Amino acid sequence: MATTSSADPTTARDWLARLVSFDTTSRNSNLALIEAIETWLHRLGVPSRRVSGAAGAKANLLFSIGPDVAGGVVLSGHTDVVPIDGQAWSTDPWTLSERDGRLYGRGTADMKGFIAAGLSRVQAMLAADLARPVHFALSYDEEVGLLGAPSLIETLMGTVPTPAVVVVGEPTGMRIVDRHKGIMGIRTTVHGHEAHSSQTHLGVSANIVATRIMARIVAIADRLAAAPVAAPGFEPPHATVTIGLVQGGTAPNILARECSFIWDIRSTSPVEARAVYDDVEAYARQLDGEIRARFADCGITTEILSDVPPLTGAGNTPAIDLVSQLLPAPQCEVASYVSEAGLFECAGLPTVICGPGWIAQAHQPDEYIELEQLAAGEAFMDRLVEVLRA
């Protein structure tokens, strides 16, 4: 028999306060949050399934409400958040606080607000005698390369009858996003040969070689920006290539032994992204041969950190149609950021993004979600229950 505790969260606000209290920054474990939800589900008599990461310190969580039939709706959300390091917060990031119609805390917008709205309606879903199920798919490490989603989706597809629709609850202001760019994240590392900086003939500066590769990347980025519009509707309307992190050298007067930099390609076309990668990699191979010919300990390595497909919108009409029924004024937009939606689409599931809050608040100090947005998320869940009711 299902039971609850007087300490259990009930409203979306209650759940948001509970979820925010867990520091699930991607570098940390998310297991305390997962265990809290599991314990609550157990009291309700709802079975759940963990999909653990390789190291066992993190886990996805999958559970379903309703009959074991095809045609259900997946509510997808990531449990991890970005760091608060170096940010000037005026409140405790891990304690939900209200001010001027806003709820502040890390993850309120991105995207614990959506998860909170969904969890607040689980008991209503249990009482509704649903004709089609709702599947909750909560992932880990979305913020650092969408690392948890592939195993979560694989488990979902292997354990439940095929769902009809996926809703990824990134903060869209409760608008429908039916397309987004993909991302390829790459780490390039140059291994040089140390020598005194006055004796350049006796060594190879990893920093100098790395800057040549980075110059190639900048030239490609400029070419893409100057080309005719290739991604109408997006801002910017073309593929982007950026260098986000550079680390190299040990002292000003030493030819750098190593230089590593992380860069990314964002495009609506996986073919275009691969072409950019191939161009840069071909140039890196050329330089690799040149520096290895001088010193055997030199070389250039390339590591693909993430390769996330875009959300193309192809075949996603069923998701748009369903979600449009759940919104008072549906409208479709596109997004330049990346989400797990492209992975669900690649698995053959019609997918859209729609969730409370705004992406502009994500990753910011004093991140917040407006009370009216959280209420809109709750209303979305209420209408979903009505649409799926037997």
C-alpha cells in the first residue's frame, strides 16, 4: 500500500527546494539526490531503475507511472548543475530563497524546476488511471558532455514499450523548441621539447605549435561566419567554432613542454561538423610529422570529448502536436544550445524541448526561476495527466 511521510515534498516549490539542496555540480556525485527520489517512490509503491555510471558515483534514474503499454510520454531532465566557482551570489546557492516573485538557487532554471514540476504530479498520475504511461528519465552529467543520457536512453528503449513522445525540460519559457545545434567538443594536446627560450633550435615550443592549430581554427570560424546563411532561424545563423580553454607552458623562459586546448564545433549538420574536424585534424597531422622529425618525444594528440547530434525536427510532429495541446499559446522556436533531445531523436523518438524558466538565467550567479514559470510547469503537468487519462 502506498504511503507518504509528512516530510515528503508535495508542491513543485517543495520539490524544488529539496532538489536545490543537493549540490549536484557535475564534478560531484548525484547519488544523494537519486536516493531521495528513490526512497519517496518506494513509499508510494513505484518501482524505479538506476542506470549507474562506470565509476558508480553517479546514476541515471528511470521510473514509469501508468500501464505497461506503448505510446507513453517521456519527461527527461538532467540532475547535474554547473559550478558556482567565482560567481558572486547574494544568497546561498543551495538553499531556495524567494525575492520579488523569483525563486533563487543553483539549478532552479536549469533544470530542476522542470523535474520538480513533474515530481509534484506523480501522485496525481497514480490516481488518474492513465491510459498511457509517463516515463521519468533523469540523467547525470549533461553539463559536461551529455555523458549519462546514452545509457539512460538505451535502458529506456530496452525496458519499456516504445514511447510516443519525449519532452526534454530545458528552460524555454514553456515554449516549444523543435530544433537545436549539435556539438563536437575536442581536446588537442601538443607535446613539445623543452629548451631555454633563447635556444629555439634546441627544442620545440608546444605553445607555438598549438597557436598555429588555433589560428587554423580561427580562420575556419571566420569563414563560416562570412558564408551565406546556412542555419536560418538560428542565432547566429551559421556553424560556430570556438576555443574555450587553453593551458600551456611552465615558465616564460622555457620552450613549452605541453600545450592543451579545448575547442568546440556547433552546427545543425553533423556532416559540416565532421568536415571542420577533419580539416583541423589534417593540419594537426601535418604539424605532428614535422615536430616528430625534429624530436622523437614530440607529437600532437586529439581527443573527441563529446559528439552530440543536433535536434533536426525530422519526424517530431507527434511531439509538437502533443505538447501544443498542453500549452495555452503554443509556439515553436529553435535554440543554439545543445541538449539531450538530439540523442532521443536519434533513438527514433519524436522529441521536443519545453520547460519552465529561461535559458538566460541558466549558469548565472543568482540563478532563478519566476514563480509564474514554475506554476506554468505545474499546469503543463496537470494538462498532461488529463490528456493521458483513461
